[in-house]
Amino acid sequence: MTYMHKGLALRGKRIAFLAAAAGVSLMLGAGAASAKTVVKWLHLELDPKFVAKWEEIVKKYEELHPDVDIQMQFLENEAFKAKLPTLLQSDDVPDFFYTWGGGVLKQQSETGALQEVTPALDADGSKLRNQFTPASVNGMSFDGKVWAVPYKVGLVSFFYNKELFAKAGVKAEDIKSWANFLDAVKKLKDAGVVPIAGGGGEKWPIHFYWSYLVMREGGQKVFDAAKKGEGEGFLDPAIIKAGDDLAELGKLEPFQPGYLGVTWPQALGVFGDGKAAMILGFENTEANQRKNAGDGKGLAPDNIGRFAFPTVEGGAGKATDTLGGLNGWAVTKKASKEALDFLAYLTNADNEREMAKNAMLLPVAVGADDGVVNPLLGESAKQLAGSTWHQNFFDQDLGAAVGRVVNDVSVEIVSGQMSSKDGAQQIQDAFELEQ
């Protein structure tokens, strides 16, 4: 799930770029291939500036590896998820592709379509493994086996329009608890300001609220127990209470009119156009609101602030528990050693530092965090550095089938169509079906 890439039309165009540069080597054999080795890279990136940075990296690599041809392939997010299972079984299978980790990656690893990358990470004295933060490697691992090369870490938090906050007399630094947050929503509405840009049409943007509230009410112990089928599972009182919290927000009608039919890019546009005071989004929300705004410029960077998801009174979760993606590149079964070598280069500290400077990511390569120069990204990086529990997106972590129910339930609870207890029961039923 790279959520910021949803809602655009399918493009299947393959782009081949001349490129090059040497990197950390994963290649266990010696000698160059006598014919060009094609490496197919399937991605979902929409921002032309980010793709241009990748093109630079590819060019550098190919200049030093003239017998390798890196071909970048694009699929829009929804088409990617729909077509990937078939693509992995086809003759046109990519060598590596974008992954959100979690239950979906685990399921893919069990199909036999992926190549375990543990041997590559541990070759040459674990040189490549040591290139990444331990948490990022662990996030791509199941039962001690690593199934994707880490790429970046993400964080979901609130972004706000400083001018609209000032108009309503709301101070972001005062929003520490869920009660504080609800008070801010009320003040914004009283001032004639739409409090939150919501993307209910795709459902998953709303699941951020339910997920964070589960984390705040129950803490890691409750969620981990539910994932393991222990105790009361998703019917734990703390999880039901999280649904109650979400329903309480929904009763305030905090989102823009028609939000139930709005896509994520459209929600970013609502925020970027100054038509809502807040949005709960990814670390790169500041960049993405610009390209989705009506004028293509969006809010000025100095008009955007950021704050962490608030705590709940009496909850077991900590303010330092964070929600967000841990993304990587899954390698397919027949991928060449050249594909692995390029992946090692793509994700080395120098390139991750350059991508961080370009506001593309929060890096997972050790020593690359000094590349984060964007102030808002820097705030996210600082929050992640103090994270006591970083949880992958629920709809990814729980697998596709349960994840869909989580997304559905989140929307139905916040819109008043379902009780929190019934929602918890539906998630528990879906979880049990998958066991």
C-alpha cells in the first residue's frame, strides 16, 4: 500500500534508461555477462522529480555496468495490486517490485514467487545487512528469513494549515490528547473551517484513525495478542473502545462534504487548496499536497505544520508509539544476481542520502539520515528516532483479506453506519477465516 500513489489512471509503459554506478556488490560470481542482462524494476512512483532522481542513479550504475540494462516499469497503485498476482506468474515477471511488507509480503513469500534475500544480505560478512538499520531488516523478515531489501520508513501524522488554525484560535502544541483533538475540531467548525480533509472513497485513509486509536487504547500488547489469536482477539475491550473514540469523532462531522466518495489524491487537493485545516497523512504530505492542489502549487511550506497523533486518557499506548510504512523491494524467484547488485547500489547510504535530500524518503541505510533537510521530514525523522513501537499499516500487516475488512469497518464506524463492537466482530470473524 503506497497510499499517496492511488487514484490515477493505469500506465503500463516500460521505460529504459541509460545509466550507471558501482555499489555494494551482491554478486557472488565473477566476470561480466557476454550479453546485456535486462533488469526489470516495477514501481508505483508518480512524482516526476523522484523518478528523475532514480534515472540519475540508474545512469550512474549502467555507466559502470555496461552489460546491464535497467528497465523501469510503472503501474498505478490499484492496478498494481490487482495485476501483481498474475504478473508474478507470467513470462514478463519483474525482477523486483515495491512492497509494503507485512502480511501481504508474507503471503507472497509463501507462494514461491519470491526469492529469499537472506543469503545476499549475509554474503561477504553480512556487508549488505549492515548497510541497513536492524529494524528495517526485521520488518521485511518472517521466521528469521528476509524477503525484501529495505528501502524506506514512513510515518503517519497530522499536517495542518497554520493560517486556518490561527483563524480558529487553535494551537497545535496544545493538541496532546484525543480530547484536545476533538476540542480543536469543534473550534474549527465554529470558525467556519472544515477541520479535516478525508479520503473515504478509498477507505484506507480512514483506517489510519482506527489503527492509531487501537494503538493508543490497547498498546502493543493488545494488538500483538489479537494478531496471534490470543485472548479476546479483536474483541478486546481496548479495541472496542478505540472504535468508540472514532465514532465520537464522526459525530462531529469533521470531514469535507462528500468525503465518502473522495480519493486520497483528491483529499490531498482539498488540503492543498486550503479547504480543510488538517489531514492525517504520510511523511511526504507537504510534497504531495502541492501536486494535487488545483493550482499545482498548494500551500506554502511555511504555512504547513505537523503534530503527532494524540494519546487517549487511560490508554495503554504511548505517545511515542508510531504508525507508518516500512517499504522495500521484493525480489522475484528468477531475478538475476545483477538485479540484486543493482538493488544493493540503489539502497546504499550515498544514494539514500541523496534521495532524502530530494525529500523522497526517510532513509533506512545507516548513516544516510543526515540527508534529511526538509523541515517537516526532519520532524518525522526525529519522531521516528524516538519511537518505542513502530507499527506497519494495519491493512498491510494483517494481510489483504483482513485488511480490507479493517478499511471497510473504519469508514462505517466513523460515518455512523456501524457500532464499534460490530466492527470489531467483523474484523475478528475475518481474522478467524484466515487461520
